Amino acid sequence: MSQYPVHVAFPGRLVFVGFGSIGQGVLPLVLRHLAIKPDQITIVSADDLARRSRRVGIRFIRHPLTRENHKNVLDPLVGRATSCSTCR
């Protein structure tokens, strides 16, 4: 059991676009205070900073986003969550 309070259940998917200092600082807080499994999280980054996240089961995609490709890269990752009753 965690020594930290879990504030909310998160049934959907979470996508980090980029993984700079803010993403690196927020990810541990997300895992600590949200009821979310690592396999619900994806990090899309142009560099390898997030590669270590694979160790805990977080999906990492190294793919630089551009104006031309961002829709094709992100659409499969951020589609409407079907299990979230408040998202409908």
C-alpha cells in the first residue's frame, strides 16, 4: 500500500507530448497520486529522455512531431476513451 494519498481514479489514457523538465517532474506525481497504471500512459518525444520510463511499463514513442505528422502520430493515442463515463 502506498504511503501517499490517491486523489482520483483515472480510467482513460494519458499522453505526454515531449518529456522535458516539466514532464519529468510531473510523471512521478501522476503515478503517485492518480489511480492510473503505467500501461495507460504514453510518452511521445523527439529525443530519448523518456526511454527509462519503459522500465516501469510506460509506453515510449521516439518520434519528432511536425505540423505534417502530428495528427497521424497522436490520433491513435488520444482517441475518445470509451470506459470513462464522464468523458461522454
